[in-house]
Amino acid sequence: MLDLLAPVLVPEQGDRLTRTAYKQDFRQREEAVRNGSSWKLERRQHFEEQGSPSRDALRRGDWDEAIRLLADRRDSLAATAQEDERRGYAFHRVRVVEEPLTPYVRWELHSQRQRAEYGQRIRVVPAAQVAASEDTGPLPEVVVLGGRTLFQVLYTEAGVANGAIRYTDRDLVERWENYIKALYAVGEEVMSYFDREVAHLEPPTLGAGRE
């Protein structure tokens, strides 16, 4: 278990953004980062992403098609990797996993392993690593951009994106970045985790709807 505790986020100390405003602000701030890094913590075990054909297939209950469609984005991943290298940018992810893995997390790990093939920095930690910070509930979904901005990404109970709260207090941003970095340091590379824990699994039993 990680000894370092996650900082507390107080919504009133940040700026509430709609989903559209969050996406626009995130894009602008991320594109402005040069020779820097960002850090993302993924805690929920189920999300309802929009705009992904692969995710749509999973939602329909078609596992084979969901995995096949991931291959369609390889050119996009390669282009992103080249652009990140050009501007000296590194995006790090920490994925918290609970076992047994949900169908969504299994799908996401397929996706993240593919991302890692193109140089994205992704590590996996068991839920036990964050238990000390979850006395009052699961950790929030957090992204720290370039050491300057923290977004607490909000979701409905069903896992649908619902905007974000933006924080710019430098001390808070730094403490959250250090927390995610500490998790990353004790995490396992997604490729090795996937090859050991996921690759051999039979396709999950799915039903159309919440998958």
C-alpha cells in the first residue's frame, strides 16, 4: 500500500466546466505544453466513452469486433507519438485495477497495451495501493497537465462524462502530480501486466447495454 495520501480536492476551490468547455480547455492547455509531461489517474472500473467505434461494439456486446476495431487507430497513434516526440511531451497514465477485472477494464487494457506499443507511458496498480486514500470513497479521476493545471474529471453514476472541475493552485497541482508519480513508480508496465493477467483470458460474457 502506498504510504503517501492523495490530496483532498474541494470543488468550491475550482472552476466547474461543462463537458464541451472541459474538452476545449483541455485541448488548448495540453497543446501548449512543450518539453513537459502530464499525469493521469484512472480509478473507475467502468466508463461510457462516446465517439469510439470499438467502445460502441463493446456496448453492443460484440467483443471480437471491439478488439478488431482497435487496429483502425494505429495510424493515429503513430502520428500522435511523432508529434509528442517533436514537442518533447510525455503523457503518463496510472490505471487502478480491481480483480476480477470488469469487461470494461479488460477492453481498456487491450486498448492501453496497444497505446504502449506506440510509446505511451502506462502502468497498472492494484486497488490495494490506493486504499489508504479511500476511507471516504474511491479516488477521483484526475489529470495534471504540464505541472500547471489539474482537472478532476466528472462522471455520472453510469460512467458518462459530465464535465470537470479545473484547479490551478500551484501547491495543489504539485501535490497531486507527486501522488500520481508515486503510484506510477510502484506500478507495473501495462504490457507485462496484460501479457500475464489478460492475454490468456477467454472473451467475457457480454450483454448489449452497460458493458
